[in-house]
Amino acid sequence: MSDFEGLDLQAVEDQMDDGGDGSGSDRVVLGVLDGSEPADQWIETIENGSVLVLNVDGDLNELAAGFARPVKEAGGELMHFRGFLVVTPPGVSIDADLLE
């Protein structure tokens, strides 16, 4: 997929702990944020400890409205970067220092 060419997911996965227990803490989940999936699915994925990298297909504010606030209130982070929404669970921070 050409949309993912500039995204170094291997580097992201290498930075994460290798729990290997299937709990989600060792997963980066790729998806498309287009309104076809319920917000509860994205919240559950984050609650399980996975990182989401979602290709935004539409209005970001409208599409993320159902899960952005609960993720933030739980201590997770969201960042829009080059057409993607990166969503992390509590305890996993997004380091954007190299973007400055």
C-alpha cells in the first residue's frame, strides 16, 4: 500500500516491550478510520494495550469524536501525522521531538 510507504512500523515495534502474552501490549494495529468501525472497537483495542495507526479517510474530528475523549481521559495519546491518526494506550507516549 503506497499510503504506508513512509511509515516505519518496524521501528515502532522494536521500541515496544515484547510481552508475547497476546494482551495487546506488543501490538501495533493498522486500520482505516472511515466511520465503518464502531468507536467501541478502537477503545477496546487501546484498553488492551495496543497502539493504533489509522489512515484517516474523511473528517478527522467527526470520525474520532466517539473515541478521542475516552482515550485521553484514560491517559492515552492521539496525534495526527501525515494523514494518519496515531493512538496510544496509557503509559505509551508519542515522541514528536524529531518533527520540530
